[in-house]
Amino acid sequence: MGTLIVHPENKEQLSALKAFMKALNISFEEAKQPYHTDFTEKMKISKKQAREGQTVKVSLDDIWK
């Protein structure tokens, strides 16, 4: 059918949504990822670049100019 992404504002809303879906036998899965997907993808790319030596070093003197 279709997929819905909901953003409850607090734990009470989350609990109510879960109870509602369970009562109607609607299957759902809960993402356990604490960060937004775009952010985690960028972090994976950055870690890969660091492993491959694709980094730039900046001295403290350059920062404070």
C-alpha cells in the first residue's frame, strides 16, 4: 500500500500512535537511529575520506587570523 512517516512531539503521542496501530493490526517498525539519515550518510563519507587520507590540516594560527 503506502508508507507514512510520522513525527510525534513527545512520548505520549508516540505511545498513542503505537497503541492505535496495534489495535488496527497495522504493521509498523520503529527506527532506533538517533540522528537524521542525511547526517549519518555525511558522517560515513567523512570517515571514509579520513581513512583514505583525504583531509586538510589547519593550524591554530590560521584559525585565529
